[in-house]
Amino acid sequence: MPWADSGIDHVVCALSAGRESSWHAKYPACLTHRPDAVVNAVRTIMRDRARPALFHCAAGKDRTGVIAALLLDVLGVADATIVADYVLTDHALADILARLRQAGPYVRMLADSTDEDQRPLAEAMQSFLDWFHEHGGAAAWLTLRGVPSEEIEAFRADLIEP
């Protein structure tokens, strides 16, 4: 059954880090290579009619982690909490990689990669957050890319209890 038949919007936002060989510690490349896709993903989730929302990527750690970090930063969540959320993927990583190693393009992409190579490292997310804060944080980054501050404030008002 198509998603729309159940009243569910299905939106694809092709996030990419360009020719970066690894996402680890290169998460800023996603923001600089395809900022339009990142903004589209974040704005889609920020719309009140879109929530609750499910968003994911193949493994649920890299592209998903970038979008989750952006949204959580907009809401004022502490870096330590964002990092802790990010590393939760590690609990399911072996199963995720076993599935991906048998799926289409990931067979080749993961052929020379170990589970250890793919671990969601706290340092990688913290490095991304540090880079991000050096550039003004999520709200400033989104505003510079055309997201009205009223949209950001409406998202905050919807999700943060006074």
C-alpha cells in the first residue's frame, strides 16, 4: 500500500558528502556539499503536520545522525546528550552491517570495511558539533540558508515545554 493512502508523506532527501571517502569526522561535508538537501530534510521534519516523523538512512547513524544533531541543536539540547543519542546505533551495528553487506551498492562499499570501521564514534559527532558551533550552530546555519527564524521558533515552541 502506498504511504499516501495511509495519510503519510514520503519525502526523499538525498544527502551526500560528495567524494568524501568516509563519513566519520567528515560530517560537515554533508552540510557544505548538499546544503539544499539538508535544509529540505530539516524543514520537512520541522513542519508541525510532518510530526511525528520517521527519518533514516541506510545504517541510521551518519546522515541520520547529522539531521538528528541539527534538529536537537535547534532545540537547545546539550552536546553530551546529542553525542549519547548518536552512539546508541552501536548496539545494533552488527545486525545493520550484516543486512547492508547483502544489499545492492553496499556490498561493494562495505567489502573492505570492518564493523569497527563503521562504529558511531562519540569523537566524530563531537567534532561535528564543535565545527557546527564554530559556524554559529544549527539555527544560524539554517537561517543563513533561507529558513525563516519564525519557522525555527515555531518548531521550538511546538517541542519545548515552557
